[in-house]
Amino acid sequence: MTMNQDPTAAPLSPEDFDEIDTILDDLRSRYDETPQWEFCEGFMAALICCRRVIAAPEFLPVLLAISDGDEEDEGSFADAAQAARFMELWTRRWNEVAAALDAEIDSLEDEAAYQPEVMDLRGAIAALPEAERAAMAGEALPSFAQVWALGFMFAVEAWPEEWAPPRDKEAVKWLDGALEAMVALTEDDLDAPTLSVFDENGPPSLSVARLNAYADAIWAVYDLRELWRNFGPRVETVHAVATPGRNDPCSCGSGKKYKKCCGA
């Protein structure tokens, strides 16, 4: 990194993601519903696509249940230093994802394309020695990218007013199609696994249909980013209130004429 380079522009390294996981594990020791990073990654992608900017004080209570310490059943950072470090890492990843979604790409294989940080948990378990796999038999494992999609839709559902359909009919089709692609990824992959996504020689862990659905969902994120950038933030409707005549009763209910009361 050069002396003049913005530290928030540096992409996260594997060690940085490990540090985020460590912070989330610590948060989970105080609030056991703290999500994994993959969920946070999907949540972040939705915020980046959102029609308006949602700042940390508004989204942290929703995502991590971060409280001011008054509620025993809510989360909290260990100290100010941990909170600052989490937000530093969050901001770097945010900038990285936003830059990828703003890049002009022709293929998801492009180096500049958005690559969500997702796990292939089923593949990881399938690659374990037989004894370790047997010990985890019967456990429900999420499908590939399912947790990422759930995090995305969690943010959409948390701010429904920002995802309300616009009046433009073509834009509505665009919005509905993109959200449908993301919702499809929240479902289980019930087809027979034939692919290993991260290791060509690894055990099959997802279906071709699932991989295609994942690609559709990433393109959907691009579409949503572009859609709301074109429309911009919502404009609040202003309802005009008729002003009483000077000799009419004042609308405040005082019983006086408007010119002797609020119109004075």
C-alpha cells in the first residue's frame, strides 16, 4: 500500500475474513443469534443495492442486534476498538463489492465481477474422512449460497418501503424478476449433486441447476443496483393543507377567526 492510498479501498484478504469471523464468534458468545459472515455478505449486497443509503446506526441493530447495553438479550461489541475494527473491515468489503457492482462486465468470469464470499458447506463435509462425516450424519446443511441469499432477502424485508415497486411497468418487471431470482436461491437444492464448485476433483455437492440459479442471482444483484441508481431515492409525497380564509374559524380549534389566531 502506498502512502497516499485510501486504506478503505484495500480488498479484504483471507486473513481479514478470518478476523471478521473471529469478531462474529465473539459477538455470538453474547448473542447466540449473531449470523455467519455469509449471511452478512448477502445483507451487505442488498444494502448496496438499496434505494437509499442506510447508515450503520440503522442497520447494525437489524443485522447484529447491537444494543447500547441496556438489553440483556441483545448483542454488543466487546469494546470500542472491536467495533471500530469491524466497521473498518465492513467498509473495505463494502467498497470492494460496490466497485464490482459498478464495473461494466460481460461475464461473471471477469476479474472485476462481484464474487460473493460464500461457503460450500456440503462440499466441505463431503470431503471429510468417513468417520467425521458419519458423526455429522443427519445434520441439516444449507445449500450452496443459500445463506447468502437469505441475508440479502432479510435486508429487503427489513426495509420494504425502499423496495416498493416503482410506477414504471418495465421497471416493475425488472424488480420482480431480480427478486424472484434471489428468492429461488433461498430454497434448498433438491437435485442430485453433480458438481464441486471450488475443487474440480472434490466430491459433488451441488446440482447444475443450483449453479445456474447462483449465477442468475448474482446478475440479479447487478440489475437491482442499476435499477435503483436510475430511480434514485424515494420522494416523499407532500400533502397540501388548505389555508383557511382570514375570517374563517382557525383550524387549530381555538374558536377564533384565523386572522386573529394562527394567521395573525
